[in-house]
Amino acid sequence: MKKLEICTIANFLLACIFTFLNIPLHADVSAVAFPLCAIFTAALFYVTYWTLIRKNSTAHIVAVRRFYDYEPFVYVAAFVIYRAGSWEPPFALDLVSVIVWIVITALSFVIKFFIHEKRIGLLSKDWAKEQKAPKKKYTGLSWIGIQTLEWIDAIVQAAFTIFLLNIFLFQMYGIPSESMVPEFLVNDRVAVGKLLSGPKFPLSKVGLPYIRSYNRGDIVVFHNPHYANDRQSEIKAYFSQLVHMMTLTLVNTNVDENGEMVADPLVKRVAGLPGEQLMMMDGTLYVRTKDSPEFTPVEEDAKHAAWNLNTLTPSLKARIERIPITQKQYDTTLLVEEERRALNIVEAAAECRKIAQAFAPYAGGSAISKDAVKTLLTERERMAYNLFNANTDITVKLMSANGGAQWFTAFMTDWISSLDPNTEYTESEGVTGSQLMGGDLYSDANFRLNIMVKLAFGRLVVRNAELLSSNADSSLWQSDQVRKECFTEADKLYLYIQLMDQRNMGIFPANDSDGSPNYIPENSYFMMGDNRYNSLDMRHSYESKTTALTNFDSLSVMYSSNLSPQYVNRSMMLGKASFRFWPLSRIGIPGNSVEF
């Protein structure tokens, strides 16, 4: 009995201290924390210490137990609310508050152990008599009301308990998208261990130390860096998570301003480690470090990257909602890459000059200044799709506008001035070096792709000019073999350009202006999804922008790009996806599961 009294008094005093640690300093939502703590602490004192200890009565023992059940949850809610305002408390205040909360929680468990229905009668003879006395039986609406309250109580306690376990120990996640196919399918359920990943108390920097480091190939869960990482966003996420659990996963309030579900957290695979610089070309990830300055292929990444889902087993494909590219499209991708590597730059330059000369006689406009020539077609008109989609209109414009021939000649040949006449450009002698335009494979590949598009477009414009000058009827335009070949080439190249930001990535982190390499910082990682053609991951931003295929051509072909790679700091990583527990047919450790 004495031990129970000491624990009860200690618990109450610590509750008072915790309450005063939440004294409001600003007139915002944080001011709610103090009255919440004060009211609960006062009620806790009356129901527990005053009625149980001072009055020596167990008449309200059920209420006493409930107060201690909810005590940790109420105070952690107050902790979160106090930090949800405009003011960020200092680390020292967070630390003291967390320590006090931990001791309060520990004492509540000790007190609940003493007052458990199987042991409370051992503490006092009077209590033993009270516990043996016949209990009032409820019937009808009273019984239904009590049962309903008990169910609500059980659900609320379970939700709060899981909420705390999710923060510190482990969490269950449902896979929302197909970015990790075939490793994870939509609605797969995975368990993520958090204890070793430095979990922090909500809205604070107080927590366990980081113990785990991540290896390439690990599947991790992390906060989406594309969204704001502030206290307001965090409190919204915590609230959404609590509501999600209390409504048995039926309601998710974590939506953006457009009402769309927030893609947070993300589940991806570690592809880049601290101290590395990356580049991805033709579906191959390359890496180099300070100690190994030459880029080398990453064999580990090749094991996980899924480029062609058409080769999966029929049973697995039947579970996939969307296969991003067909077998024919994948074959076309490989063909374009093969043709790009085989492109002879010298021969391409000669053909571009020839095409420009062939068009000149059909242009009727007068000459204009060099500066005016550059503006004849806008960047939007130079988008790869628009060039071919509006090819006839562009041809008419170039034939009739002043400076048309000048623009076409510049468009077809200006890139040639970037070439070093003493260099034999080739992609068969390493992924960096002077033999590559721009010094690396990614820059060189896009430079070559730009030339390939210009050759196809140039041939089409010349043929259009020939047909327009001869007043050919529409049937001839439709059946013309040269035009058909140009459009076949255009379709092939445009398909590749549409997909290239999923398949390729320039040097990351980018080199300094003097060419000095930068590397992924300490405690930071680079993540990608396995389903590379259907994964919006750390390679991409959520917004596209008009981008030149190459910086070595003043009139480069343009395309819409969302390539904007970034790394993720360890502080945003929630843990490693270590076990898939649903569906039963795919249960097991990711990468080692067995289908039944």
C-alpha cells in the first residue's frame, strides 16, 4: 500500500511539472496544451490520489485505471500540440519534457500493476471486501451503452498504443503505387523497423541515436523531400496517421491543397551512398568516389532495376495494374541507343550541311540580322514533338519568312562549331574523357540525340519544300516514301525522348564549374524505385520544365524534363522495409519471398 501511495504522489508531482512545462508563450494552437494538461492533471489527482488513497475507496477503481491508461496519451498529445504553434521550443525544454513523460509513463505502468483487479485486494483488507462485494448488473440500454463505451475505449487505446509503437519501434506500411514492381505490388503490406534509425519524439529532435547505416540495395521508407518539412506538415501527418488508425484505415486526411493524397512516406531502394558520385546512362548506373575516380557500372543496381516488365511471368504480370512500356517500345529504346552510339559525328555534320544547302533554294525571304534569326522559332516551337507535329506549317514559315533559310542553316549546322577538329568522338572508350562531347557519356549521348532529331527533321523539311514547290496534291503527300521514313524515325526518337528521364541521369551531384567532382554528403543517400519507367523518385521533381537536349547547340531541340536529382538525409529516413507480411502468397523478407 505504501509503495502505491508513493508512486501515486510521484506520478502526480511529475504531472504537475509536465503541465507547467507547457505554459503558453504565444496566442496560437500551442496555448491549448496547458489547459489540457491542467484539467487532466486535476482530474487525475481527484480520481486517483484523493478517492483511492485519501478516502481509501475503490468505488471508482475502473475510472482510476482508465486515467492511468490514458495518461501517457494525453500528455504526448499535449507535447505535440505545444510544438504545433509558431514557436519552436528549445532543445533543452524538449529534452526535459520527454524525460518527465517517460518517467510518468513508467510510473503509470507500475501503478496499473498494483491496482490490477487480481492484485488490488492484496493491498488493503477494506479494498478486498469492496472487490468481493456483488457488482451492479446492467441491462437494456445501460448495458448497450457500457458495451459501446468499452469498445470505443479499446479502439482509442489501441490506436494510441499503435501510434506510439509506430513512432519508435516499427510501423506497417501499405504499398500505394507500382514504383517498386516486381518487388512490391500495390497493397502489399510491409513491416519497417525504426528502433535503429534514430526515431524522434513527435515534432522534436529528442529521440534515440542513429545506429543503422544503409547499404546499396536496401529498401527504405523515408519522408518525401518534395513536400515541406516543417512542424505544420509534421503535425498534419501525425494527426492524419492517428485518424487513419482510429477509423480502421478508412479515412486518410493527409491530402494536399487539391485534395489529392500526399505521397508521403515513400518506399524506394538505396542506389547511391555517401561519398559517391552517380551517373545513369542507357539503364546502367555508374558510380565513382574520391578513391576510385573512374566511373564503373554498379552491378548491385542492375540486379534490381526492372526496365522491361513484359518478361515477367504471366502470373505476376496479371497482378500488375500498369506495364509502362510494351515489348515493342522497349526494343525501340534499345535500337535508338544502338544507333546513337554508332552515329558518326563527322558524317552527320556533312549531311546537316548538305540538308541546309538543299533547302536554301526554296526559301524566298530576305536576309535578316543574326540576332533576329535566333528568334524566328520559339523554344516551344523547337520542342521535339512540335517540330514534327507542325512540320508543314514550319516549312511554309521558313520558305516565306525573312531569314527562313538563315534560321534553317543555323538550326542544322550551329552545333558543328562545338566540335574539336582534332577529336574523334566515340562512345566506345569509357564513360568520361575528351572523346565525349562535354566530357561524359550523358552529355555526349544527348548531344548525339539532338543531332539525330535534327537530321530527321531536316530531311522532312527539305522534302516538304520540294512538294510545296511542285504543288503536289494531297494524295502524293500521304504516300510519299521519304516523308513516311522521316515520320517513322521521328516516332522512334520522340518515344525515346519521352522516356529518357526515366532511363538516364546526368552526373549527380553535378561537378563544379571547373570540373571538380562533388559527392553525396555524409549521412545522405540516393533512392530510386525498381520499376524505373514508372517511378517518380529522387531522380525527378514534381514539375516539368522546357529543357535543351544539349548545351552545345544554341538552337538545340527542346523537350519537357522533370529530371532534378536530389539525395535524402538520414534524418528523413524512417527505417528499412524488412518483412512483407501480406499477401500470404508473397510473405517473407523482400528479395527472398516465395510465391505459393
